[in-house]
Amino acid sequence: MRRRTFIKNTGLAISALPLYSATFQNQTYKVALIGCGWWGMNILREAIAYGQCRVVGLCDVDQKSMVAAKEEVGRLNGNTPKIYGDYRELITREKPDIAIVATPDHWHALPAIMAIKNGAHVYIEKPIGHTIGEGQAVLKAARTYDRKVQVGTHRRLSSHNISAMEFLRSGKAGKIVQVKAFVNYQQGPGISAPDSDPPEGLDWNMWLGPAPERNYNPRIHPKGFRQYLDFANGTMADWGIHWFDQVLWWTEEKSPKHIYSYGDRYIKQDGSDAPDTQLAIFQFESFTLEWEHKLCTGNLNEAHNVGCYFYGTEGTLHLGWLDGWTFYPKGKSKSTLTTKPVLHDPDHQNIKECWADFIQAIAQDNLPVCDIETGHLASNISLLGMISYKLGRSIVWDGEREIVPDDPEANKLLSRQYRGAWEYPK
């Protein structure tokens, strides 16, 4: 994003959003939620609080989550939405203007694409797909059918992230040639559990959908799926995409050229299979991006356990989450600079701003700040790191053609075979 566009978008995010609902308050949107769990309800609550929203449908393969969501929508929005166990039936019958896709990762692409093709704008959670090919298909559908697709990378709408970008672009940190993104939260080994019959009210076959066949395990659902590679891509795709998105926001480059990642499972003993410790290097044209996650304590000389370090010739800026951003200038005589975050409960997020920007983009026919293309590019970095990890070697990436040149083994991992009758999106 060039500086003029950056200033335009960030100014909009900070100053225009509080005024927006009064300007476009006459429009009411039929909204459907696909995936009624913890994070899906975080998004839907903000949609309802914003106004201009009539919830017409809820979809989940877990009846317990869906019934709880239905009761809460009735209290918050004063209407009783229809409930569905199959997103295809919901989209066909309710014809929503907006679909929120907040399912596990392996279910992001198919509902989003169907909703888009049926005329809905989509708010989709990150990463936008389980594989790069799925992300390509969602992006293609959004552009072909001219629908707005907002990705849940809500940190682009967070005030301290915006001011950090302004600081970096001002040149006060000097020339930046290295960025380190990291998550270091100490955790124990966890506890494994035997496979079992699915709990009453859970359609396990539909939960699996296009993913490989496997027995139900309580460590997978609910919430544990992110650490199982059949359904997600571990910590790098869960946490990493937020920080990779910040790096792409800062730079004008769109993708790395060379990628190498290595990881293993040194601590976790809970039956999951994603690496609990992982390092990656992404070589861009003008800088190097590093990734690190581990379940041990962080480095003793570092004050932060999550975020990005932007290493500049005039100092280092740490862009964080709960701790805002801090600039550590070169030279002992200079004082550090700190900006605190403005986040919302529950879960310390900026969905409120992200949703408002989404509605504004629909009404004014503009691309949203967290547009599907930016979400696709950020997702790609995570997924490329995981491809390198799975192969156990480095790969070269052609970002223009989105292929790994002369590497059939790596290109095979850009997509995957779907289970049963489910068809991989084109």
C-alpha cells in the first residue's frame, strides 16, 4: 500500500467510522452467521450492536452452540433467526446480504464462495483458507462477482497499530531491513484424550466436511482444531497471520521470494500434530522476515512475548497487542516512546472497527481496509511457511504466478484432495 493510500485508509479508520452509522442508517442488511462458536459470536455481537442488521439465519454442525446463539440473538436483536445444520441450505433459503464465516479453517473457503456467488458480501475469519488454492478461489469469486469481502485481521483498524505504521513510514526508525514476528507463551504438555463417539447434537461427518476422515476427539472440537494439521496450520497460521499482515501493511512488497521453516513437537503431548516450536525465514526483496513461536518463556532481555520487532538503523519498534507499541531509539541518552492500545472486550479485539469499515465499504462501494486480497497475501505467508515445514526444506515462491517454480512436490501442497463428494474450489 503506498503512502497516499495508507493515509487515506487510516484516516478513514480513525475519524470517519464514528460518524458512519448516522450517514447510512437507513440500510438494513440480512445477516447470516456460519459458525456459531466463540469467535463467530464475538463478530455477530458487534454486528448487532452496530445496527442496520437483521439476523436471518444461524448455521452450525453443533446444535449446542447454535441453540445458545439463537437465544442470545433473540435477546440482543429482538428477532428469532432460522437455524441450519448445512450452510448450503441457509444460503439458498435465506439469501443473506452478508454472511459471516467463522468456522474452523478447513471450512472457510466453501461457504464463503457459495455466499459470494449467491450475492452476499462476506466477513471471513483468518486465515482465509486451509491451503493457498482455497484462498485463490475466494479472491477470484470476490472479484468475479464484485462482492466485498472483509477478512478478520482487525488489527488494521486498531488505533495503536495505525499510529505504529505512521511512525515507521515517517522514517523515525530509520531504514528497516529485518522484522521478527513471534509468539512466546509458556504452556505445559497438555493432556491427550481417547477418541470417542461425538457428543449428542454434533454432526461429526459434516464437521469434517472436505477434511480427511478421522474419529471424533474432544481435543479437536471445540477450539482445539487449530493444532491439528488436517483442519488448520498450527500457531503460524493462527497467530502468525495477524503479524504477517502487519508486515505487509508496512512494506510495499506483496510476497517473499525464499522461504525456509523448521519445527518440531518438543513439549505438547495432547494428541495434536502441529509443531509446538517453529522457526521460519522469509526473504523479501528488501528485508528479511523471521518467525518464531515456542511454548517456553521468551528471551530474558526482551520485554514482550508477542508481536513484531521492526529493526531500524535509528532504533527498534516493537508492535504488540496488549502492550501497544514501543520504540527503543539508538543511543542511551534517548527515551523510549510508547503508545497504549485501545481494545474491546471480550478477548481484547477491534472487531467493532472492522465491522464498521466493512459496512461502509458495502455502502460506498469501496474496498474494505481488510480486503480479501490483503488477507490472501497474509495467509499465503503462513501457508508457505507450513509447506516448507512439511517438506523439510526451503522453497522458492513466484508471487506473481503464485507457484513454486520447477517444484512439483511443493506445488502439490498448494491444494489438497477433498474427502468424498466435496469438490475443491477452482
